[in-house]
Amino acid sequence: MTFQDVSHFAQTWGLVYLIILFAGMLVYALRPSAKKKFDEAALIPFKED
């Protein structure tokens, strides 16, 4: 795979790939079943050992 191949891929399909990846991360983070996990993770700095 040459630099030209990578450059051509990034120019044609790279943006589409990143948009799909971002949408997937949003779905993962905003699904209702993940709320408890993220709420617990947000409180970690305030917990005392």
C-alpha cells in the first residue's frame, strides 16, 4: 500500500468512515442501558478510598 493509495482512500472514503464511526460512538454512549455505567464512572473522582 503506497502513500498515493492511502491518500486516495482518505480523500474518497475517509470522511464517510469517520462519520459512521462517530455515529456508532454516539449510539453506544447515548443508549439508555449505558446510563448507569457512565454515571458511576463520572463519580469516580469523588470517591474516597
